[in-house]
Amino acid sequence: MIQGSEVVHVNGRHAYIYYPDGIGRSKITMTRIERTLGTRGTARNWNTVLRVAGLVDD
């Protein structure tokens, strides 16, 4: 188990991770996530998610 200040919420195939101390200091890396799950993944920061959602809503 990794202990830190990160908050992880999983909903189906989606995981939402909050990095209050910054992603650069976290032990929860994309490499570790992909190895643990045995699959490739992608990540977006919340500002990008909101921008894309705004494009879809228009």
C-alpha cells in the first residue's frame, strides 16, 4: 500500500486522483498504475477535462 495525501476515487473504468502536494512528488505514478492494472492508461488534468467538456456542450 502507498501512503500519502492523494485521494483516489474509482468509478468503473475511470480513476480520479487528487494530488494535493503535486503529481511530481507522488508515489502514485502512471507507470505504477499501468503495471498494477496490467493495461495502458492516459491522464488529463482537471482544467483540460473542463475545456473538453465545454467544447462538447457547445
